[in-house]
Amino acid sequence: MHLDLIGQLGEDLKSAKDGDAHWQLCVKAFETLGVVGVGYGVIPMAALAERGKMTEATFFRHTYSQEWEDAVGIDRLLDEDLSTELLIQGHEEMNWNDEPDPDSATPSNMRLHQLENDLGMIWGKTLLLSHHTRDPMSSGIGLHVNTVKSDAEFDAYWQAHEKSVRVIAGMLNSGMLGPHKDGVVRLSGREKDYIYWSALGLDRVQIADRLCISANTLNKPIASAKAKLKARNTSQAVAKAVLLGLVDL
């Protein structure tokens, strides 16, 4: 294991001011190990992770190429991603170079796999980091390596770097779901006020009165909080915010 790299990352993360800083430090550490693309996702409510709607249920950030994002579609980045479905089911890891199982893959899954192959995203791993059966929510990470040219070379790469990669992935996940949870979703103070008082049972008018603002003024943070939390209604927004640890009740 790359103890110097891990140790330095641990020290640097102590001074990370927010989720963005935590993310960037971990991405840089991955790059040192030859990982050129990182995709990290959190699903706070497994019941919402339906086939074909994975993007809607997942808080996702990545360093994959703009070409990949444009080809897949910004609003559908994970919708046809079979590995996300398998993570929710509890699969611990998946090799990108493996052909999707025809018994579980849909034609859309197969098309996405071929598209990513065409874009050179052939060798990598998707790892389960947290799962809703043992943790409050599910999370996972995809890691793209382009320094290898064959399955054998990737196997050798993984044997050499697996321990370090897993440690960095764990450090990333711990920060995003712990002290730097704003790296997953960043709510403003007013948005947090709305979520907090809604969780305590107050309606929009009562919250506005408590905050000494008009109900109309509260409309904007209500809408933005729901959008950031990918919530269809207030109850769902509250549930996601609580699960993500964004408000203290």
C-alpha cells in the first residue's frame, strides 16, 4: 500500500474546509495512482432507485470527460448504468471490462456499455462503499483507469493498487457522508431553515412567520431545496435531508 500517499492525504483532509475541498484532495490522490476518472454517487432512499430512473434517485458527481457527459446526457447519466442497479442490490464490485450479464442487462444497458467502450472507458472498477442494509444509505464509486491496454494489465494494476484505492475511496466516502457532507448536497441557511421547521411539522405560512418573512419570500428557498434534494414534495425533501445529515433535529 502507498503509505506515504495515504498519510499525506489524511493530513491534508484535516484542513479541508468543505466538501468541495475534500473531493478535490481525494481525486488528486486517485490521480496519483493512475485513476483518470472518478464517479461518486449517494442514494439516500433505496426505494426511489428504480430502473431507468437512477439519476433522479442519486446524488452524483464525477470527473469523467465532457464527451462522456454529453454523449450520455446530463439528465440521464446513471439511468442506464447497470452497475448502479447492481450496487443497490448489494454487489460489492464490478469490472468495467466484463460484458454485462444478458440475464440482467437491458438493451439500454448494453448500448451504454458499448458507448463507454467506444469512448475508451474500458478498464475500471465500480465499488460499493455503503449499503442501505447496514448503513443509513447506499453509496458507490466508479474508477476509470486508462494507463492499461489489456485485461491482464488491468488485473496487474489492481493487484498493485487495490488496497490504496480502497482506502482513498473510504476516506472520500467518510468525508462526503460525515464532516463534509456538503460535498453531496449544499443547502443554504434559508433552505436548511425550511427543512428544519418542516421536519417539526410547521407548514409554509407558519415557517415564514417563525422566520419573520413573507410566505412568498419563502417560495424560492422551498423550490431550490426540493431541487437540490431531488424531492417531489416536502416530506421527501425532509427525509432525504435527514438521512444525509444536512439538518440537526
